[in-house]
Amino acid sequence: MRKRCPGKIPWSRPLADLVQAAIDPVLTRQGFGHSGLVLFWDDIVGETLAAMSQPVKVQWPVRQHGRAAENDPVPATLIVRVETGFALELQHLAPIVIERVNAHFGWRCVSRLLLKQGPVAAPPLARRARPLDKAAVTAAETIVGGAIDEPLRLALTRLGARVLAGP
């Protein structure tokens, strides 16, 4: 019997489950066995490299007849689109990128990078928080009070000010 969480609708599911189910078939056609490489590219290679590159496809070699893939898996080639002016830099960093990708998956799945030069979609810009309204900060400070420790009080005050200020 499943335990019910109070306040949770029985038929509700996390959005990530639905998105994952929609993304995985598309990525499988591109050779990605798992969406982690695309979704976590900036975590794997770092923000600087991720801004100038993006994984396009994982190209697995054709299996030899009679060769057991579990015993001796042949690593794949990772095809990466890279900005034209940054291709030489990424070519020099290829061993590091391959090492990071393999460390992310926990096995030697990629042995080579193939670079395709071209425009890379710009990453979404981070939204800058607008300055807090003084009246909202004052109202939030009175609601929060002073009975809790300092870092928690400041965090709750900022949160309360944002909520009180509205959209």
C-alpha cells in the first residue's frame, strides 16, 4: 500500500517525469542513450565550454557479428557543435572533455570527439532580480520578527519582501 502525502493530489506526477518521457525518444534517435549528456552539458564541461559548444549526437560503432557488447563495449564518438572561433580551443581540450563525459556516466563510453563548426544556440539569460521595495522589506521584517537566527531571518525577510512586492 502506498503512503499518501498530505496535500498531494493522487493523480499528480512531477513535471520532470513527463518531460523525460517526451525527450528520451528524440534523443535516442540521435544516439544518446540517456538525456543526461544534453541536460547536464554545462555541469559536465563547465559554463565556459557549454556556452560555446553543445552535444549533437553520439555515434556508436557498428557491432561486429558474434561480439558480446557487455564483455567488450566499444566506445562511441561524441559529435559536438562548436562556435567557429572556439573550435581550436575545444580541440586542445578534447581529452579533458572526454574524461569528464566518461566520469559523468561512470564508464568509458566516449573515446573521441568530432567537432562540427557552426552557430551554437545561446544559453538562456539569467533573470536579474529587481531591487527590493523598501516598504515590502519593512513589512516582511515585522512579519518575520527577530526570534530566529540571523541567516534564516535575512532569507525569510528577502522571500517575504519578494512575495509582498508581487509580480
